[in-house]
Amino acid sequence: MITKTTHFKPKKNIKEKPPQIEEPEEIAQKDFDNDRRIFLKIIASAGAGLFFMSLFSRKAEAAFFGSAPQPSTLKLKDSQGNIIDPAEKTPTDGFRITEIDDSSTPSYYGFVDKNGRWFIMKEESSGAYRYVKGGSNFSNSWSNRTSLTYGYFDEVF
């Protein structure tokens, strides 16, 4: 009997790992800068904060951040320090210029309001101004403007 011996050599079981392909997310995470990420978070939170602040009125703002700011008022003072009301009417409010005679010296300017009251302003050659006023009949007074008696503003008004 002849026996045949066969030598069997088992093959080595070598498993080679196939090359792994990196996913785009993994690449992005590797290349992503953490400082940039923090910066973007700060910008986004600041923008959202400004948006919500714009939604609140001043009253709601006062509830969150303290008392409401006082409305600013305009205060004008004269040379002595007295407070002047800027809405106060002047004696010449409502008058509109109607006639001008500046062809000679002195020059005359006529003003009339809607109720028919009038005043005439005379400009002297020295630059001084004098006034006369009336309650009606402006056209007659304008015709006689050179013969009217003029005075200082505080005396006439």
C-alpha cells in the first residue's frame, strides 16, 4: 500500500483592509476652525439680541433695564438766565408782508394779518427800525405811511 502524503500548505489568510474613503463631514470637521465657530456664534447672538431689543418699547425696556428715560425738553435761557418758552407767541405772529417800499430811504414794509390788523416797519438809513400799528384800513395807512408817527417795538406792541 502506498500512501501518498500530500503536503497541504494552508494559505495565509491575509485580509487587507480596503482603503477607507473619508466622508465630507469628517473632512469638514477636521478643517473647521474652532475660533471661526465661536466668532459666528457671537455674531448670531448679538444680532438676535438687537432684534429682540428693537421689539420692546421704551416702557417695556424700563421694566427690564430700570426706570424709563425722561423725555428731553428744550430749555432756552435769556442773558439773565431766565427760562424762555420757545412756543410763546410774539406780537407779530400771524402777520404776512403785504407791501414793500424800498426805492428810497427810509424803506417801509407793510404787514397784515387775517383779521385786518396791520403794522408798518420803517427802516432808517442808520439801520434802526421803527413801527406803527393799526386795527383796520391798511391801504389808507399805507398811502400815508410817511406822515405816521413811528416808535420803538416795545412801545408800539
